[in-house]
Amino acid sequence: MNPEPIDIYNVGIDSINDSEELTIIHNYSGCFNHGGDKIIVRRKKNKFYVIFNDIERKLKNKELDYFRNYEIELINLTNEFSKTICTAFSQNILEYGNLKFEYSESCPKWSGFEELKKKLKFK
């Protein structure tokens, strides 16, 4: 099944229904490190829960705004090609239902995933 592109007018955190999930994946690589992280938001009985590594907890209302802001920033990023040459690479993937949005950049300048982790106190 090929996922459909995300509708930029519907934010995923507000679009998932009960028993559905929003998944955010961040992959990175560079000269001296590489890896990835995943944050899952699950909706159960109209409450939102976040899962990161082995931590699962209920989201507060203000934390839902963190996800909205992350999604809006991510979807509105432009992929400007600079003349800077480097080996660093960053990939952000947002999925919910059968929708998917992916943003990748060489020489990453946007640190939205790390900021989201910091605001959620996962870092």
C-alpha cells in the first residue's frame, strides 16, 4: 500500500481518531554518529498518550500544542540546496492512518525533533 501525502491543512495530532496513532520518526547520520528515534502518539478514549522508548504517559493539553507546532513547521520547511558540502543527513517522517509526509535534508539546519523531545522532557 502506498501512503497518501499529508494534507497540509489537517494537522495529524488533530486528525487521529480513537485507537489510532501518529508516528514521528527521526533518522540522522554524520561523520561520527548515526541513529534514529521514534515518538508515537496514541489516542485512547479521547485522551492522548505519548510513547518514547519504554516510556508511556498521558499528554497534557499544552503538549498537544508542541506536536501541532512541530507538524506545522515540518510541513512548511523548504528544501533549499546550499553550496555547503557535508556528510550530515537528517530525515523526518510523519505518519498517521494511510498518510505520510517525509522531509530530508543534507547538512541539517532544522532541529525540530530534538526541540520536541526537549519540550516533552525526553532529553
